[in-house]
Amino acid sequence: MDKEKLTKAEIIKDIYEAMDPERGRLNRDDIHHVLDLFFEEIKNGLVEGRTIELRNLGTFEVRTRKGKEKARNPKTGETVSTDDHKVAYFRPGQELKKMLWDLKD
């Protein structure tokens, strides 16, 4: 499986190229703006403690990760303690799970 990154710029380019020019096409700046707004909505929803469900893709939610009394700082090797904290969690939907399951290496 290819380990290349897919960047926001590539997503914008792919969306632009996938649009039908006969039906009207947004310019790349407009697509960039819509994508930024979309990401902001997801981030704001998570910060507000909301679950974000995107059909056929998956669900983003906030979970609480328990703190540890004996954690290790990987840079220094020093033993530190951590408090409980919130993390963003993604749970793939059935369609995405099936697509990934069916991938061949």
C-alpha cells in the first residue's frame, strides 16, 4: 500500500477536476474556502462536545483519555504524570470499513 500523504491542495485539485464544466465549476479559491469552512465546522463541533456523523465515511467524537501516574517523556526519558484529557476519535463507517478490508497489499 502506498504511504504517500494526501494534502488539502491535492483534494482541492481533485474536486476541481471532478466538477463538470458544463454545469458550472467553482474556482479553486472557492473550493478552498468551502473546504476550510467544512473543517472548521468539524473542529467547532468537537470542541462543543458534539458527535460528527458523516454518512458513508464515519463518526468523529471526543473521548476522555485517562491520565497516567507513570508516563515517560519520550524526548528526555523522564517519568512524568499526566492528567485526564480529551482526544478526538474517528470511528470508520461500514462502507469505509468494507473498502479498507477488501484492499490487497
